[in-house]
Amino acid sequence: MESRTRKRSSLNNNEDRISTLPNVLLHRILSFVDAVQVVQTCVLSKRWMNVWKSHPYLDFNFETFSSLINSDYYEDEMVNFTDFVNQVLVRRNNFKAIKISLDLCGHTRYSLVESLIYYAVKHHAEEICIDTACRDVPIVLPRCFFNCESLRSLKLRIDGGIALPKSLGLPSLKTLHLGGAQNFDGKIFSSCPNLENLKIEDICLNTIENFNIHALNLKSLEILNWRYSRIKTGCKVMLFAPKLTSFKFDGNTPLFWSEVNLTSLDDVNVVLQRYYYRHDYQFYVDEDEYISGEDETKQGFCLDLLKMLHQFCSAKSLTLSMNIIEVLSKVPAALNKHPSPFSNLKYLKLKTDHKDVTLPAHVLNYFLSSSSLLKVCF
């Protein structure tokens, strides 16, 4: 009875229970908001004055910051934002940083990005997330970045380019997301021996003939925004990932694979962006492959797409966009000549915004011919 009375008394007195929590719990709570809001907590009470200085999750979001600044000029906002970032880093008293992220949709100076990466490495960060654009020069990673033993997750998505070295040497890295990288051959992935999740987005390979992905422990691979205009004609992806279980592709031109053996692959998701048949599209067919002169480019594109899909023959679940079905439906002769290799396939999922969709009979029979227990989902 007495304990209940005390509880009611404490509630009536509006006791601040959050402030009595240890810093480690306060930091965990604050990890869900960005750096501006974290710093603002210093005005709450004396207890909170220095909490932000030891906060190990630093999320610098320009949109949140600019909403608090009354300025009509982007350049002024950028100057203030850069100064804010620098002030936070200087006043943290060298505490360990678990995560450092920068989310800035507009252009920023490369010096801000490089200084953030430098700070993260020097303070043994486990996660770095940079999503921005740089109009000056491609981002160059500082020397201290290489062989960083603390880093477990890295996202570098920079519109404008990243100048990548031949080797990263990140022994603890498990998750890597690269966006905007230019003309690298992919051999850097082999220098990350524990890499498990890899996302490659909007890269430019217009001088690369062979793109290598050699990762012994890789389990998930995503190749997104693969565009014909940014990839050298005939560029082949050379993949060696014996533990790969999940693969996602999103682009407007098929991948040209080297010989691969993806026996562990379970889930495959392939999206063909709005496609068009260019007159200069360079397709690759066998010597005995029949292609009519009238639809040469169109059929060549379809055959390349079909050959790409055949590389995923071990998949148990296959998700395709509806325009892939449309492409395959245009080459019934090719489907007959190249029988379905999907002997393990259990689920065929079709991405569509329309409820009334009919799967062409010859395309459905193509998949059913190798998997009679196949379930089709829309």
C-alpha cells in the first residue's frame, strides 16, 4: 500500500525519470534523432548540458538543419551547416563515435566529406554513412581510412563520383553500399574478407571491360541503376561468391556475366527499368542463333536478357518486373531453343501495379517446364 502511495506521489510531482537514466541509455534513445536535435537537449537541464558531447551516434541531416535556419540562400545555409558540423566534432572531447552519417541532398564541398570520414576513422567508428553530391572533384578517401579495423558498415553514395583505390583493406567490414563510383574494376571487394552485404548503385564503368566481384563470404548482392549509357559495351561481370543467397538487379540493360556457379542462391529479384531498343545496341549471340533481320536489335536484346536470367538457375524464388515478361513474350522461338533451367524454382513473383494481369501462356509454360510445382504470385 505504501509503495503505491509513493508511486502516485512521484507521478504527481512530475518526476523526471528519463534524466536519471545512465548516459548509455540516453545515447541509445537519442540515436533515433539527428545531431541538431541531440545538441538542442543541452537546454533541458544541467543533467543534459554535456550529454550530447559524448553521444556516439552523429547523424548530420541538412534538411532538418535548414528548417531551423531563416535563410533564402542555399550557400548561406551550407556555410552554417558546415560550421555546425565542425563545431560538434571539435566539442566532443574525443569520445568514441559508433556511427557518423551525413545526409545532404544538394552539393557540398569535398572537404566536409573527407573531414567527416577522417574523424570517423580516428574515433574508431563502426558505421559510416555518407549520402550527398560533390561538384568540386571526386571524393578521395584519406589514407587513414585504409586498413581501418573498427569499420563494420560503410555507405558512400556520392553524386559526382568517388575516387576508389585498388584496395580498401577493411578486415571487419560486413556491409558496403557504393553509389556514384567511377571506373573501378571491382577488385577492391576482395580486400574485405568478411564482406556479407554489397550494394552497388549508379556506377559508371565506361572504360571497364571486366568488373570483378570476388567475395568468399558474400550473402547478399544488389546491383542497381545499371544504365546502358554508363556501361562500356560488352562489360562482363565476373562473380565469385560461393555463399551468395540473395541477388537483386535493377537496370535498363542486361548484365553480361562470365561463367558463374551460384549454387547457394535462393532469392532473385530482377527489375527492368523502362527499356528501349537503341539502334546501336550491341548484342551477343551464338553462331547458330537465328535472328531475323527485321527485328535484329529487339531480338538481340531479348536473348541477352534471357541469358542473364539463366545464370540464376539455382534460385528457389524469382521476382520479375512485368516488362521482363513482355520482353520474353516477344521471342517464343528463343524460349523453345533455350529451355528453362530453373529446376529448383518454387515461386515466380511478378511485380505489377495492375490487378488484371495475364501471363502469356508460352511464358508460363516456359517456367513450368522445369518446375511443375511452381506457384505464380502477383
